Amino acid sequence: MKFSWILAGLIFTTNTWAALTKCDQVPHVMHINGITTPILDARKSKDMLQQVIQENLGHPVPTDLAYNQTHGFFADIAQTFYQLSQQNPDTAPEKIAEALLYGNAPEGMDARVAEAAIRYYQAKAEQAALAQLTLDEESEILRDIRRATAEADKVLLVPHSQGNLFANRMYTLLTESGDLRPQDLRIHGFASPADRVLGNGSYLTSRHDVVISSLDILRKVLPHNIEIPRTKADLLGHGFKEVYLNPSLNGREAATTGLLAAMAAMNTTTHPLYANDPLLSRAPLVLDYYGLENPGNCPVPLGAAWGRISVCPSST
């Protein structure tokens, strides 16, 4: 029996290493919206995200919203600048912003982003207020995530725009508090103004995203990794629904691929006994060795986190 399980494991592991199977644990998805997003629009984005995932997995996936409140374009951008300064403090952006105060915006920068930068650096005395505002919103977003995912084994954060900065912060808070293990929490972001994705996460940013490319002039952000055509639906090329999940644009397919890859990556926990063997590390030999039942008709429970074996539906 062990030999047949090993053989099946070798074949199945080779063919479906990065793919989701019916045995995989699908994480609870939490969307964190970006700047200037009214709550009704944020809910529509969450619904579209849920639809995209369901269309590809063939069944509903628990998806909720951790709402990032909007206070208007300039206030949201000012808060974003504050978050960026906390993420990676340095003096270069300060010098660039000071230059903005005495001249025109750099070529290629959106005028509204430039004006917001000027307003922010002119009002440094208000940083304490921005700090408190950010802490309050972090608490609300953290509360939403904890409430929605209280029974979840795995959580996938799907932030957009400023939501990526909150997602990085949530990753730190949730893993350091012990709410979730690092391997059970992942980020797949869109239109990220950050310079990193914590937890070895992933992201998608369009070359034609004017908001992110404008921020990149002021400070380092993650480089664009896709070119989504411009659309009349969103001339800034920044909208979550209008650009990145738009069914008529190539961003939707890339978004789907990235989301499913992130889910698959959360199901690669290896048993330490075989951690150094790329072929046997996820083979079903581990189940047989410990006398565990092979759930359902799945030849290999790729999604089973060792010690918390997921129950696969039986074939009919």
C-alpha cells in the first residue's frame, strides 16, 4: 500500500504542484479598499472579487470587506504619504516635496497628487492628527478582519491602492499577536503604493496606473508588472473594478491567476520528515506513515496543512 501511495504521490505532485485541487484549503478572502472609495463602491468591489474567484473555483468562497474609510482625495493621499513615511523613513522624499513647494510638479506627475503632496508637507504640524487617524482606521480594519475570519484557518488579504499599506500593517499585527500563523496569512495586492509585500506576498500594478506612477516620483514603490490598456471607464488607470477586475481587459485574467497562485502557495506546508525531499515532501506517504485516513477520493491532499487535514468532498 505504501508503494502505491508513494507512486501516486510522485506523479500527482509533479503534475499539480502549483494548482489548486478539491483537497486544498481555500482561505477566507478579505478585501481592503483604496482611497476615495465610498462604502457602497467598496462592497461592489468585494462582490466582484468574490465573483471572479467563484467563477474559477466553481463554488462560493467566503469573502468579506475590511472597510478603509475615505475622507476625500487630498486627506486620503495625505494619510497615504504619512503611512509611507512610517513604512520606510528617509529624507529623499522630504527634499523632493520641498522642491515642489517652490516650483512645478515633476513631469509625468498627476497634478492632484502633486497638490496633495504640497498640502501634506505644508501641514507637518498635523502629523499627530494623521497618526491618530491612521491608528483608528487600523483598529477598525483589524476588527473587521478578526470578526469575519474568527473561524478561518487561512486568510488571504486582497488590498487595493492605500489598502496595501493597511494590509502590510495587518500582517504584522495578526502574526505577532498569534491570531494567525505567518504561513496561514497571505497578501495579494493591486495598485500598490508600497515598496514591499510582507509575508512573501504578491501584487499586480499596471504600467498605466497614473496614481501609482505619480507616487513613484516622490518615493520608491513596487515596480509595475503588467500593462493594462487605458480605458474610458477610468482615465487614471487605477480603479479596482474599472481596471484590474474589468472583464474586458487583460488585468482580470492576470488578477485571477495571481489570486489562485496565492491560494495555492498557502497550501504548500511540508512535513518536516520530508522537508528536504522535493518529491516526497507533500506525498501521501506522510498520511499512511502516521495512520491517517486519506480524505475523500483525493489521491494527494495537497491542501492539507499537516495536523489540520481538510476534508475533501467525495466524488459521486
